[in-house]
Amino acid sequence: MKRLCLVVGLLAFSAALQAQVLDSRADVPFDFWLGQKLMPAGTYSISHLSGGAVRVQGEMDRSAAAMFLGASISRPETHTDGKLEFIRYGNVYFLSKIWNPRQQYGYGVPKSARQKELASRGIPSKTDIVLATK
């Protein structure tokens, strides 16, 4: 029985690895928040995993990584650049949306408690864009 559980676990892990798709890469020139984690400036790879999960991981610093369940979003343009959209409050950045290169769909990032708090204080926000490539 233990062997059966181990085999099933390994097969599930293998399927999860095969289900990930590298959507894009982006050079982010500033530190930003993704959920409860502060991500340092650097180059990031963005991968779509099965079940709507999205992984954002630093290419130089692999410990700079976070996952979230993305809300599927779409845009009217289909053949546009990939990009990451950040909401900025003062000098604090939060990843807001991920748009896939040359595709109409993307992912909305859930707002963290800290982002909601800054928004409720009435601090003006601005949207900043970082281009992403395949």
C-alpha cells in the first residue's frame, strides 16, 4: 500500500511539472509586493501552472518566488506585448496584472491586505507597466 501511495504521489508530481508553461520573462527595475512577499528588483519568469495557479520566480535569485491563484482576465487586443502591471502607492509597488505576450488573456493578482490598507487611506495610486517577453 505504501508503494502504491508513493507511485501515485510521484505521478501527480510529474504531471504537475509537465503542466507548467513558461508564459513570459520580465525585467522589473524595482522591488514589489506579491501577496505577503517582497520581491527584489530583477529578472523574473512567469509560469502558468495547472488549475489557474501562477508562479513568479526570480531567475538569478530562485528564492525570490511566489505563487498565487490568478483570476482569468482578457483584453480586446490579441496581438500585443506581454506586460506586468503594477499599482504604485507612493514608492510601494504591488503586482496587479500579468498579460501574456501575443495573447488576449492574462491573470489578475489578488489584492493583499497591505494593498487594501494603503488604498483605504486614500493614498493616490498610479499604474506602472513593465514589458514582458516570451
